[in-house]
Amino acid sequence: MTLSAGEMTMWRLVQLYTGRVGYQRGVKSDGLTAHPPVIDCSGWTRLLLTEAMRAENEAAGRAVFGADDVEALQVWSDRIVQEIETRTGFVVEGRQISALSLPRCATIGLKMGDPAWASNYPRPRGITHIVQVVRRPEDDAPFISESFGDSVSPGINLTPLGDWLALSQPHLRANEVWAVDLFRLASKN
């Protein structure tokens, strides 16, 4: 299968930044120019999605994604999921999520506890983390790209989708995961 312009753009960004950028909560794409470069989960997912939308528009020679669609994603993790769900009317939740039920390039929000920093604004569903499904061009294999900080692997990393789903089973069983599909907007436009 040939990847779309948006899918190829996301994969190029993943190749450019994976393992080279650290995690820092609250830092968006401007953190990529810092020394050392850093970005948080919503900043990374937003960059992947907005660059994919721009690439799709350029490839089509028209606005497949509107400026308001791009602007709507200039928020944090829970709102990115909410904006995409509201605009597409599509969401897959918790135990319904599997490798087969996910859209090709799903954006996935997770409730990962109730951290004190999340009290800054009421968060729909309590989503505090977001990841993006990306596709490897040579074999269409799905991976999860995310920016996540912990003592083992801080920053942007890439995990095969099957491995990520296995690691996420506690959240899936607790219905603390929601998947949306930004690319459904293209078919609406």
C-alpha cells in the first residue's frame, strides 16, 4: 500500500526526531529548537497532525483540511481528542480498541492517573496523555509515536502498535483510552 502525503510526512518527522528529542511537560513544537530539544505529548501529536494536514492539502492542491481544522488542534491532549471526535463524530473506546478496530492513523488519548498538574483545566474524560499511530512506508506496519518522559526512555519514541497495545492493557480494560481519526475530516471536505 502506498502511504498518503500526510502519512509520509508523519513518518519523516518520526524518523527525524525519534530518540533525539527529550520530553518536557508544557513545551510544544517551539521546544524542538531548544538545546537540548524537548516537546510534550500534545505538542508532538499536534505537530504530526498539523504537518500531515498541510501535506494532504498541498498534495491535493486544495483545502482538504480547513484552516479551522488546523487551528482547532492548537490545544492540549484531551482537547485534541475532543476536537477530532466533535468534527468527525467518530470515537473508539476502551475495550473496543484493538489493532483491527483502530483507524490507519488513529490519535489516541489516555487517562493516566490524576496528576496534580492536570487540575489546570477540567479535562474531558481525564485524558492526560496522547499518542499517534504512524505507518512505516516499506511495509505499512503500524507504530505508536509519542513523547513521554520517564526514567527509562524520556522523549520521543516509537513502539510497534502490537507491543504498545499489550503494554496498555490495564488502561484498555479500565476504559481509559479513546481513539479518534483526524483523516475522516478529509472525506467530509
